[in-house]
Amino acid sequence: MEHIVIIGNGISGVTAARHIRKLSDKKITIISSETEHFFSRTALMYVYMGHMKFEHLKPYEDWFWKKNRIELQQGFVKTIDVKSKTLHFTEGFTMTYDKLVITTGSKPNKFGWKGEDLNGVQGLYSKQDLENLEIYAPNNKTCRHAVIVGGGLIGIELAEMLNSRNIPVTFLVRESSFWNGVLPQSESEMLNKHIKNHHIDLRLSSNLKEIISDQNGKVKSIIIQETGEEISCDFVGLTTGVSPNIDFIKESEIETKKGVLVNRFLETSIPDIYAIGDCAEQREAIGNRPVIEAVWYTGRMMGETLAQTLCGNKLEYKPGHWFNSAKFFDIEYQTYGWVFPEPKENHAHFHWIHQDDSKCITMEYNTITNEFLGINTFGIRMRHEVFDTWLSEKQNIDYVISHLEAANFDPEFYKHFEKDIQASFKKTLQTI
Amino acid sequence: MSTKLNFSLSLAKPDQDLSTKQKVAVGLGAIGLFILFLAFLNIDFPNRVLFLSAALGLITIGTIVFANSAYLKKTEGIKNDGVWFKSISSRGILGWITGIILTAFYIVLYFYPQYLGLGMDGAANTGLISLFDPLSQLLSGRPASQWFVYGTFYTLAILIFGYKFLLKYRHNRYEQIRTGSVMFFQLAFAFLIPEFMYRLNSGLPYYDLKNIWPLNYYLFDEWSVKSFLSSGNIGLALLLFGIASIFIITPILTYKYGKRWYCSWVCGCGGLAETAGDSFRQLSDKSLKAWRLERWLVHTVLVFSVVMTIATVYTYLGYDSNDFWLTKGVFISLAIAFLSLVFLLTMIFKRDALGKDAKYGAIGYFITIALLLILYFTGTTHEVFFITSGNLRSAYGFYIGSIFSGVVGTGFYPIFGNRVWCRFGCPMAAILGFQQRLLSKFRITTNGGQCISCGNCSTYCEMGIDVRAYAQKGENIVRSSCVGCGICSAVCPRGVLKLENDSMKGRINPTEILLGNDVDLMDLINQK
């Protein structure tokens, strides 16, 4: 029986395993050094905030794996011998495979800052990171002040987490406005205000210079590059993005760049070895997508696709229309299609914002063809299926605006803003 | 490595200290409770009106001040910070103490009302119950009973914790309107109207119009039916309304809106669970085992209550059709015919929707019919199933009405969650659930591929539905137990869930590949 070994028990590897089991009787082993069972990484924040216990993060009950004959192996793969198709573990044992799937995910970026390896300095990615957070920032007595470096999705989540335990937070963001490398300016500014409303000390255009140690090798303070200001703190969160977690592969014959290089079939340079999820790097970008997509949904989609290939239905990874979502403190965000921070050539933005500064939408469209290209929506839930259909049908912006109600996904009895948005769109057209 | 480590219980626990304002609020509420406790110890207050008002007033003010302090200063949004760190809401010591006190209260209430001061054999009330005499006199013109005291506590709890809930979810209009609805129905229909009705017509039995058979399991008891019939046209109208409620009104509303129209908008048990019980919703068991137990238990209770009700009516019907057309024989035949019709229609039109459950449905049906036949061939006016009918009735009232719905259902809130009764024991919920599953426009829609499997929805589902299991497959949630409280949708951080009433077509939509992937692949796999 063919033995498929998957390194990593995140969403990509587990999705692949589940679908392989649905399609075949192959022997499946999932290897992890992080946890025994699959859990939702994106929800680690809720454990720290006390919304859930770690047990609640497991999407499948513990009996699920045995019932579906998916073997779970605890261990850390040290090297891959691709000739003999053997994995060598740091624990000393080995395992052979017929097909290997690398889904080792990401690790937090560090940029060689002085003091970046001190105690109390960490990213937020793994279960171990969360355990360390409980040691260095369990409450506002042990951690009187925290500094977060890096204004992305994990940074703002960490700010929300620390805030939930009344730990004062200084939030250093390199950009001139929060996440404005991704979001249009008005949206980014709305979030700046929202962050400050939660009593976060948001410092824009601020970089970390260095982290200073106390006599015990624990963080004592940080210094800001631009101003030279020293901020004393007991905890530093480094949330300046993630990169593929593939150090153990660098030594092998498998071709890597930043991530494990794969073609559209998710095959690496070595036959019978595949890579999916955060650790995979496409040789050529697919559409507007980055070559490394460190997103829950794309990991899952790669898993769904690769399972087909491994079970005899060879398939290219062909993601559909881009979508994503996040939550910034109390404001939910969803995006469908592409909205760039600045409209691309021959594109324009239509922007609507509610006066309470907690809801807004931005649509990008082509000014020549009027084709609707994408939407960012804050504080108003929208239907994935409807936007996916509109994008496939290449609907024009007028159609989308006038049918917006069909896409609304807010709970019943919520106030609707379609009329307001439509009126605002009309006004925009008149001024152009 | 150890994965058994439970790091929400790490060495240094996060602070969950109360603010000064909250401490004062707790103090006020405690004084109010203390007055009630003194009354319970049979201290006779000189001015009952004053002390009763003070007790209830202080409890109310304490809760309002506490809730204001907890929510009003914070921004609008989900407020579940620290739920699993707080002793009361995570089966900690406070949770257990609360559970034990509540359980003890229910035991005294149901079985030893004299300890609460109920005057036996016409004697005047003493103790706690006598403290409530002035209020009862004001409303219905009679002294209080243990049920009046309980009803007052119950209504007060729904109102003050409803207020707390309204503040907690002040960003969510669905929750606001729904909570307003349960508060209204409790205050008006369960508490005030029956008291006023007694004033107008003292022959009528206590009748909460929204309390529908089989939840209202004594509606068709002989004494109940007799007192309706002896109360003139209004009594007859009420009895007919009771019958119409279950056979006509309920199916129509459930078809249009799902069982939520009742369970989380109208019902008193649901009302208490959604308000006073809100802090315990995360304690419900989400395992597959619990789901299995739930289905066996709740449907067994349903079969039991259907058979019990038929048996009860059977005992007081006559044998001779010359006296009254509805004889024992006609009645049993009608009951069997009705159940068979429901069974056949379900099997003919909804066989696919039932799937593997069809077998269990059939077992339930045949057991019910067999019991009714045994009833017919062995039952007499005094005995059913070879047991004195009165004993069987009181056993049902005892085990289901008292132990299950009261002692376990509410007393164990802080241990098993706030919907234990609704989930495992309520026969009304079972009937509505059956309709919701097979013949309703209601579902919880999953938003394409947006789920991140975080687990908030499952954790905060009071009915123990593993909502995430559906959401992460991109599948709509169509479950008989869902009471439509809307909290899964509220706590979802990615806008994945929406309660809605839409067409029956495409309501149940199992998918293999989620939205967002290759269109050809989705077609290939999902349309198969």
C-alpha cells in the first residue's frame, strides 16, 4: 500500500490527508512536532483572551484520526534523504515514504535586530509562542508594558490580546498608516482611529532600532529608530510578517528559494515530493497572487487540489477569485477580488464610509470597461458566493452597486446601507 | 512533548478583579438576597411591602449597575474576554456553589414548599412566601403560593439579566429584538396575564397562553380540561386555542421561521436560558457522544409524553358512544390514525432528508403505536399499563416536570450549560425540531469558503451543536436542535454565519470542495 507522509499538521496537510482518505485507501501519516492534534492556528488569540480553551481549537475530536486511519507521528524531521525516500528525525528514528508532502508552514520573521532573541521577545505563530506569552505577559503586573513591532494582521491581533488583559501596548508600525501597503488610505485611517479608540499607543512611521536586555537576559526596553526614544517594556512582540519554515530542507536536494519551489501541480524539483501551504513558493505568480501565499484559505485549497493529484486525478492548483477576511478589534473585514491601495492603471476606486467610522466599503473597477474588480468591506458582511459569481460574470460596477442588497450577509434586522451607498455612488459619478 | 498542558490555566492567572463600582453592585444585590434569606429563616418583617420592594429593588439595581459597569464603558462588540478564566463561567468553585444552591432551591420548591413558608391546609403563609403575599394580593387578590414566589423570581431574573444581555449585545439588533421579545412574553404572558385572568374568572386553571402542549404537559389532564369546560365560553376558547397552538399555529410558524420563533423568542424556559443562563452557554457538551445521547433522550421523552397524554385522556373518556361521541376506542383510533399519517407522509416525502435517521424514526413510531395498542387492550378507567393512572401521571410530573426541567435543567446551568432541559428533555423542542429539520425555510447559511475553523461558533452554541463542523465544510446548518439564538453568527470573527429563512431548495447543501478553489474542481466534485 502506498504510504503518503505529510510533514506538518496545519490546515494544508490535514486538508490533504482528509481528502486523500475520502478518495483512497492509502496509508497516511501526519508528522508534527508542535501538537498531537490539528488545531486552528488562527484562533490561538482566543485562548489567551479567555474566549476559548485550547481544546476548543481542535476542529476534529481526538477519535477522528484513528477512525479515518490517519496516523499521527510526533517528531521533528531533521533531514530528508530523497534517494532512499527516508525521513530522519531529531529523536533518532527514521520513516520511509512513497510520496512526501511538505506542509511545514511559516515562522515569524526576524531582521537581525540587536536583542531579538532575548527572553520576552517573540512572534505569535505556534502553540509554543502562546505558552511563552503566558509566561512573559500573563497579566499587567508581570508585564507592565508591551511593545509590538510590525503593523500587520498578527500585530493587531496581538494588540487586541494584550489589551484584553489590560496590558498597556505601544504598537510600532513602519508604514505611515496601519496596513496601508494593502488597504486604501481611507480604510487604513479608519483603522488607525479604531486602534487608538482601544487605548493602544499607535506609533506610525516608527521602526525598531534595538531591544535592550536587563541583567537576566530578559527584555528591559526598546529604542525607536526614528526618534531614539527608549520605551521600557516587559514584552516585545515581533509581528513583521512570516516566512517559510524550511530550514531543515535547505540542506537537501529539494530546490528552494524563500520557500520550497513548486510548479502549478505543487510538485517540487524532486519526484514524489510536494509542497503546499505557507511553505510553498510558486515558480511563477498566479495572477495577482504573491508567489508565497501565507493564508489559511489558500493552504486549504492547495490541500484539496493536491489530494486529487495524489489519488490519480492530476490537477493544477488553480485558485478561483481571491478572497480573504480578518477582524480588527471590533471591525470585521472581508475582501473579494482585488482592491489595491492605489487603483491600478485605468482603474478607479469607489469609496463609501459611514459617519460612525466603523463601516466602509471600497470597490475597484476599470474606468474604461466599467468592470467590477473587487471589494473591501468593513463592518458589513457580504456573501462570498454572490461576489464570486459577479466576478466570474465580469459584472460592471453599476450592476454591482444596484444589486448590492443581494450580497448583504449581515444578521437579520441589521440596518442596511445600500441606499446610502447607491446615492453616494451616483454623486461620485456626477463629480467625475 | 506534552499536549495535555492546559495553558489557559497557567501559573499566573490573568486578573479578573472587579471594579469598585462592580463591588458596590455586588454588595447591593447581596443585601437584597440577604433580606430574602432572613425571610426564609422565618423572620417576620414588620412592613412586608417595604422589605419586599427593598429586596427585589436592591437585586435589580445591583444587577443593572454591574452590567452598566461591565459593558457601557467598553466599545460595542463581542464581550467574551476572560469567560474561561472566571470561576462562575468555567465550572470553577463559584460555578459549583451556584449550581448546588440552585439545585437545593429547586428541590425545596418542588418537594418541600413548607420550608419556604407555604401555609399548609389553609393556614396563613409564613417565611419567604408570606413576604410575597402583598404582591400576590395586588395582582390576583389571593395570598402567594410557592409558585407565585418562583414565578416572580423567574420573571425578575429574565428581566434583569435580559437587561445585561441587551447591553452585552448592543451592537446586534437581532439579539436586541429577540431579547426584548422573551422579556415581554415572560412578563406579560407567563406572569401578569394569568394572575389577571384569575381575578376575572377564578375558575380558570393557571394558563400561560404561550406554554404549549407537550411542554405544558398537564393541559389535557382531567382536572384541567374540566375546569376549562366549566368556565364557560372563555374556558372553551382557551382549550381550543391550546389544541390549535400545537396542531396549527406551531407548524405554520416553524415552517416560516424555524423553531426559534418559540424556543428563543417566546418560551419561558428559553427565556431564562438566554438571559440568566447566558453566562453558561459555553459549557454545553459538543461531542458526538453528547449528540447521540441527546437524540435518544429527547425523543424518548417525546414518545413518553405523547403516550402519557393519550393515556390520561383515555382514562376519563367513556366506553359508550351514546354518552359522548369521543369514546376510548374512537380516541385511540384517531390518535393512531394521526400518528400513522404523519409517519407515512414523512416517509413518502422526506425519506431522503432523513437519511440514516429514518430507521430510528420508524422504531420510535412502531414503539408508540405498540404502546397505544397495549393501552387499548389493557387499559381501564383506573389503570393504564397495569399501573394506577394517577400514579403514572404523578411519576411523569415528578421525573420530567420537576426533576428534569427544574432541578437538572436549571439547577445545573453552571455545570452543563444553560440548555440542558431544552436539549435533552423538552418534548416540545423535539416536535419543533422534527418540523424544523424536515419542513422549514430556516437554516444557518455558511458564507462560502470564509471559515477559519476557529471554533467560536461551536464553543458558544448553547445547544452543543458543532457548528464549525458544518461551517468549515461550507455546508448550511440544518439541525433539529438549533433554537436560533444567533450567537454563533454574532461571535464569528469572519462573518461566516447567517440565520435566515429562504426557500427549501438547496437548504441542505453538503459540499466536498469549498468555494474559492478551482471552478472546474468544484464542479467535478460537488455536482457528482
